[in-house]
Amino acid sequence: MSIEFVGMIFPRQWSETHGQRTAGFDLPFIRHHARAHEQAGFDRVLIASGPGSADSLQIAAYAASQTERLGFMIAHRPGLTAPTVAARAFATLDHTTGGGRLRLHAITGITAEPQEGDFLADKTERYKRADEYLEIVRRLWTEEQPFDFDGQYFKIQGAFSPVKPVQQPHIPISFGGSSDIAYQIAVKHADLYALWGEPLSGVAEQIAKLRTAASTQGKPAPRVSLSVRLILGATEDLAWQRAEQILAQIKANPQFAEGSPWRNRTKGTGSERLLAAAAAGDRHDRALWMPTASAVGAYGDTTALVGTPETVAEALLDYVDLGVTTFLNRGYDPLYDTVDYGRWIIPAVREEARRRALQRAS
């Protein structure tokens, strides 16, 4: 299987080095950035979702109209929309984007979102709600007769969607999280499990937990995605100089200042794991660098691999050796980094991974 690469697009050009994130739109940038991903060889792009963001389905629809083959990994929080409504919306977009270019990326969220009408504060309950939600969505995509659902969080009579996805048996689902219950939900519904860029030992630990959960339920383990930033330089010295410049820019961004609401947000298990690794040292393994995560409170995919393209490609392949099949990589200079990843990273990693797979099979 070829290594899958996922990028990320926002409604306007933004990264942690580009000032505070706003809800503004830049349609020409969306168009250019989506096309840059397509030309660079990315398989798909992640589109974030949240109360401070534009609607992810609508952004995907526009970006799809500007591209030909690029896929879309659409972040979607179970529970904020009725599962029947969401199932029809995703199935419809699976058709109108040109046929089978979607992935639903389920995010349970670190906390409740009362501004969105969500007051379910207990994390375990949110995971259980996501379990019911994804079961309903999958059944709506696959079943040909109306059904009733009587769960703890959803009660539906005569649920049915006449609109089925292009992709069969249904639109692929990815899932993320670092809590024990997350692995259990993922193996029931997802074909891809998303992790953040931890040291190799931490990633190996989480993959082992995922496989154990799958074995316990008698199901195949989902493939594994790793989200990590890439900071490239023509030489090791230049790469590290650029990394330090990026860190200085992040620290100068008011959005991530000490005491800011963003830094003081509730931390999930994944964020706590990143911060614990950062406390153990700035650098890990071949090229993993933690200060970019510490500087923003480890809110997401905020660790980085730093070095020449050769070093970074080898570092990614270290994760492939653990069982990672997908990489989500976005840059601090979004457009130009997308181009560089397509030039230096994607073909090198895919070719070496293919060579190693053939060697193991021989």
C-alpha cells in the first residue's frame, strides 16, 4: 500500500506564525492552496471544524470545484448535528465533489461546546455519544430499509436516507484520541486512526493499544495516521535556523501569549502527552522537536520534524516502520511548504517505503 499524505487548508492563509486566526475568507488562496496540494501529490487535505471556523463541508465543496482528484478529510464533531442530517449532507457531497473524494474525520472534542448547544461535559460520555452517532450514520449510508434506533443519546424512528454515498460500502471514517475508550470506538467504526507527532516510543505504545482493542473485538485494526509539522532546510544548520525563527514568530503571536485564552484552554489527553514529552526534552529520536508544541499549549498537531529533506524523510520512515501508513503534514509557510513537501518529501518517502515493503516480501 502506498503511503498516504494529507495536507491542510484553511479559509485564508494562516499558521501560528501568521498572527491571530480569524474567520475571514480568501477564496483565491483556497483555490491556489488546494491546487498546490493536488500538484504536489497529496492524496487529500484536512479541513478543520469548530465554532470559530467556517463550515467545513462548504469549504470542501468550494475546494473540490477548483480541483480534479484531491480528496477531503472533513473534520466533523458527532452530536452537534443530527446524524440523519449529517449522513445526507456527506452522501450528497460525496456525489457533487465529483465522485468519492470524502473522508469523515470524527472529532469528539476536548470539552463541551455550550455556545454550540453542547453541554455534555464528561469526556467518556462524549465518546459514547460519538459511538452511537457513527453507528447511525453508517447504517444510513448502507441500509436499504428504514430502521429505529433507541440509544442513550439518540432515539430515532424510521431513520432512512435515500441518498447513498458514491464510495462503497460507505464514506471512509477516521477517528482520533489518546484515551483508552477512543481506541475501542475507533476499531468499531474507523479505517484510519489519527495520532499526533509523539516520540517513537509513544507512537508505538498507542499503536499497540489500538491493535489490542481491535483484537479484543475481533476486528482488523485501523490504519494509523501521524500528524506532524515539517521544517526543512538545505542543510541541517539552515533547517535549525529556520526552526528557531519559526519559534520566535510563534512566541511573538499574541494568540499564544502566556495567559491567553488559547493557551489556557482545557488540555485533552493527547495534549498532555505532548507536553509531557516536551518536558522530557526539546529533541527526541532522529529529528522530532517539541518547543513548537510547548509554545502553543500543544493544542493539536504542533510538534515538528526538523532537518534536511533527507533527514526528515528518514524520520517519517521511522514511523512507517512502526506501522504508520498516513502522514498529515502542514507547514508554517502554508503555500510554499506544500510545494516543498511535494518536491522533496512525498516522492522520497513513498519510494523508500515501497522498496522496504518489497524487500520484506522477498
